[in-house]
Amino acid sequence: MNHKTDIKSFNKTELEELLSQRGLPKYRAAQIFQWLHVQGVRSFDEMTNLSKELRSSLQADFYIPFCTIERKLVSQKDDTVKYLFSLYDGNTVESVLMHYKYGYSICVSSQVGCKMGCKFCASTINGCVRNLSAGEILSQIHAAQNDMHIRISHVVLMGMGEPLDNFENVMRFLELVSDNAGINISARNISLSTCGIVPKIKELENKKLQITLSVSLHAPNDSIRSEMMPVNNKWGVEELLCACRSYVKATSRRISFEYAMISGVNDSATCAHDLGKKLQGMLAHVNLIPVNTVKENSFHKSDKAHIEAFIDILKKYGVNATVRRTLGSDINASCGQLRSAAMQEHPLQKEVSD
Ligand code: SAH
């Protein structure tokens, strides 16, 4: 267990306070912030414009979270790179780097595992081990940037974990990642995906951020959704959509609904009509994702004809829908699959004891 404090999770003001307590000037905070957030250094020794004394005094009290590459898979079909990173305690998380015309986008994890229990998802198979700190979420970006010698321009919080179940750290991450003295990715280039923790969507709404909210809906009604997603037993479809309407009203931001197309489960014409009626008139977009078959379950993706028919029905209600381009399908790019496979081969996972 690491008893030192994670220095990457402090914002600039807090770093300044911390250094002034040690009798050090403000500009030192700016230097340290730059090493941590722009360069993404892994040790205080790399901060070459600080004195040796300062570096070792920081080293005594703080640690810099970083991600070590355990596995790296590069898609042969596209430029997608999937990383399995290990953290200071041996736990592992996955990130996926995608190359688009507009630049690089990274899908990062917010928790080690997930406790939400969605039936189709590999991340949740062994439950949630722990939350990631803001610094650990940032470190996934740093590790990928430094490995590939690139700058990442877009972030999606769609990796392992439920971001709204790690609310404080994720909010801190959003503040730090968009800091113009740091990684400097603007809120408009950030998406956060949730399975639908309604009270936290409300809290997020109050923050009035310009990020894109994605909601993993996956079914138009409670009977299907509760079968697939246990969270629906707590907050049903109507309650969730009500929170979404309120979110759109408060932020004027379009919501993106994720809908994994699963053959024979949620892809019928009846489902499409049901969904169309419920989303009609909302500032929303539906992302249809042919479900990725996970070894541990028996869901199969809908065929092209079902997907096209589904889109056509939604259109009748004025609801926009597109099929998500599947990147990295040859490298288990759907989150949770690589960690799950690696854990079965040789368990890296350690329980956090305190
Ligand atoms: N917990 C958050 C974010 C992580 S999952 C959430 O639920 O939104 C990111 C997205 O991938 C979610 O929409 C999730 O439902 C979807 N997903 C998970 N497993 C999948 C699979 N096997 N096939 C297709 N999409 C999947």
C-alpha cells in the first residue's frame, strides 16, 4: 500500500499552497504542474529544473501515479491500440487509443473493475476493486501519449468502471485534464458515459459542464433493461429519461444514448417504436453498437438488416441514430475483455487491504 500522497491529483492552487507551506515560491508550483501534466513524468528526478534537495523532499512525502504498460495490442485493421496498464498496487486497467481524422482520442477507465453488473459487459465480471484517483485517470493519457509520441485531443470516460460511482475523483479529473497549463483538452472534447445513476446525473447537471453526456440505455423499457442492467431496478427508464431531459434543458448539450444491439433481446421493431416514442423531441442522438460478444456471456450482435430497420423506425420519430464504427474488433477493444483474459492467464490483481 502506498501511504504517500498522490501529487498529480492536486490542482495548481493547491500545489501553490503546498509549496508555500514549505517556504517555496509560486513559480515552483507552475514548474511542477508542467512536469506532471504536460510532460507526464514518472519520477521527481526527471524534474531537472528543481534542486536536488527539493526533489528529494517532494519524493519523501508524495508519489506520482503512473501507468506501466503490461500489454499492448495494436489492431491490424486500423490504428487502434489497446493497453493493459498496471498501477502502483498491481491492479490493472484498460485504455484504448483511437486514431480519427481529427486526431487521437483515448477511452480511459475510472475504476478497477465495476460494480454495476451489466450482463453484457466484461468489466464487471469480478466486481469493483477500487476507484482510480484523478491522477491515475490522467496517467492513462500520459502513458499513451508518451508511448506513441503523440498529443491526444479527445477523451471518453467509457473504459472500465462507472464514472459517476467515482464522482469526486472524476470531477477532479475533468478539472485537471482541461487545465490550459496541463493536458488542456477542452470540455467539449470530453465525453462521460454512465449506466444511469440518476442522483449523480442531477449533480453533474448542477456543475453545468460543456462535456458530452452519454447514457447507456440499451433498452426502451424496464422489463428488458432490468434484465440486462441491475441499475435499472433502482432507477427505471422513465426516471432516467426524466433526468436526461432536465440535463439537456440545463446545459443545452445534446445527450448521446448508447444502445448495444443484441440479437433477439432489444433489437425488435417493437423496441424501436418504444424507443422512438420515448426519445421523440429530445435533443439526443442514439449510438447503436453491435454488441461485442464477451466470452463469459452468450449475447450476439444483431444483423445488418435488423440494425437498418431499427434506424428507419427511429427516424420516423425524428430521432437521429447512427451505428458506431467498431474500431479494434480484432484486439478485444471492448473494455474489460483484455483485463479479464489476462487475469485468467496470470492474476495480476491484488486486493486493496485498507
Ligand atoms: N459504466 C459506464 C461506462 C463504461 S462502459 C457506462 O455504463 O456507460 C462503456 C460503454 O460500453 C457502455 O455504453 C457500455 O454499456 C458498453 N458496453 C459494455 N460492454 C459492451 C459489449 N460487450 N458490447 C457493446 N457495448 C458494451
